[in-house]
Amino acid sequence: MPESLSVQPLDRFSAPDRRRFIDVARAVYTTDPRWVAPLDSEMHGVLGPRNPFYQHAEGQLWWALRDGRPVGRIAAFVDQTHNQLHQERTGFFGFFESVNDPEVAEALLATARRWLAERGMDRIRGPMNPSINDECGLLVEGFERPPVLMMSYNPPGYAALLEGTGLTRVKDLLAFIISVAEAPESRLRKVRRHLEERHPELRLRMITRQSLPQDVPLIKRVYNEAWENNWGAVPLSEPEIDFLVERLAPLLVNGLVWMAECRGEPVGFLLALPDFNEALQPLRGRLLSWGLLRALPYLAGWRKPRIMRLVALGVRAEYRGRGLEAAMLAETLTACQREGFQECEASWVLEDNEAVQRVIRIFGGKRYKAYRLYERAV
């Protein structure tokens, strides 16, 4: 490694060091009009000690400097819950950013691999920011449009940078786009009627901001059961769900969050959120900036985002195949039409999860983005 390039550790418990780590992205994306910076406060929350993910995981941050100027960053994580559940010794990398320079990418990945090897890991997988329950995957298809809320973004050249370090594809995560206007009301009514007539014991119930405190315990019961058999799934602990609810509750819109119940027992869950990335884009991660003037109409509720993101759609295994997934999505699209959303992004979906992809296609969903997870021996 040339003397001018160095990879240095940063302390995630230190607010100034977290700020240095966060600011690397601004240096990399200076001229990229599609990049949407997460709010700095959100990044501090995810990386810092408040995040209950670190109750069962450890993590380390680094940044790369060339002649004293930041040119990249990376984080590495060991998640004990993942490894115990899947009987693996897999470590993860995430929050990867780099100038278009293979030397920088190799230095960052080599540093992360060494750190993981020192902790007994035999494989590195990612990007995960910081886990499969958060932003994950490298964008490899669909660069034409900016990312929606809580989905990752990177330039097209990142795939070559990571593959140049010996990482190989392990799984693709797909995003689909649904035109809300082209989801006919007659089809939506038919889907709902089908569930009511064939399975009267099942009912759908809207979750609102007002009902959320009472519904959180039910969400905890159904969330992990509905996704437990998915590839790479790691159950969220109760503190992690509380942390997620705290972050997302202010974004909830009536009609976009549903609970499926069988005789009062929670059996399915759908979460959709407005794409507030439209509001965040001009802020460049900083709420107190000139971009606030452009974001204000969204923040004040005078203007709605064009897109709604379907974040989670899951049903407990014994209740699948009864039309619950389609019925919850039909209710959500009906609400989208009422609220004036133009499109719905369904993301992400495992490339081999044909059951959920089939439900999305019922409503005209088309694949338009793909995110890739990579791995290699450390």
C-alpha cells in the first residue's frame, strides 16, 4: 500500500468519529444528483451505542485517507445471533463508500477481512448496513432513479470495485414498481372479496398511529414468525423492534399498515411508508440547511411524495396460500389511490421468493432494480 493511502480506525462510540465516517459519503457523492443522504441524526442512531443491534453484535468503523483527504470508508460486524442461528462463522461488511479506485476498495476490504479473521470468522458477506434487517445489498440494476426510503444507493462502478477484491455474488434482492393508477379498483375489490368469502375467520385490521402502542406487542409476535424461514433471516429482539418503531412511527399513514388476524390472533403483517426521500434529497443529510426550504412542504404535510414503499409483507407459514398477502396489498393500494400516491415500490424481495413475487405481479408489479449481496473467505 503506498504511503499516501492509509486506512484508519474510527471509534463508533465517539460522536466526532461517527461524523467523520458519515461525511465520507458527502465527499464521494459531491456531484451525484441521485444520491439521497440519510439524516445525520439517523446515521448516528444506527451506528452509535443506542442501537440495540449491538447488544448481540460488535462493529468497527474505518475510513481511508489519501494525502489526508477522505477517499473511502467501511464497517465490519460480527453478529452472534446470526452465527448461532445459522451455525456459521460469517462476518459482515457495510456502509462501503469509495472513490473509483481499486486500490482504495482493496485496502478497505482487506482491513475488514483481517478484523473479522481476528474474531474467528471464516467468511465475509455484505454489504449490510449493519444487518439484513436494515439497508443491505449493492445496487447493480436500476440506476436511472434515485433510491426510495431506507434503500441503498451507489454508483454503477461499485460492483467492479467489490468484485475486484475477490467478492462473488451470493444473493440478489429485487425491487418492483407498481403503478397505483393501473391497479383497477375492480381487481382490488375482487381480491378482498375472495378472502372474505373463502376465509371468514380471517380479518384485516388497520394499524394507525393511535393504535400503534397497543399493536406493538402483536407486531412483535408475528414479525419474526412470518420471516423466520427466509434466507439469512435474523429475528429482531424486542429492543430492536422498539428502536425501529421509534424511528418509523412519525412516518405512518393510515391505510398503509395492516395486521392480519385469525380469531384475534396475529398471523400476518404489512408495513408501507411514504417515500420521504423526496423530502430528504435536498437536505444532504442535514436538517438545518438551505435544503429545508425545499423539504418544508413535505414536512408540513402540504405535499405528499409520489411513491410509497412496501417495506414488509409477511404471513405465518401455516396461514399462507389463503390470499392474505394479496388482500393486505389490495387494501394498501386502495389507500394509495385515496391518498394520491402514484407508484408503489415493493422492496426488497429475495430473488427466489416466487410466492411474494407472484403476489406483486397480480397488481402489475414489474422488476426495476436489483441489489446484490457478495461474500468470500476472509
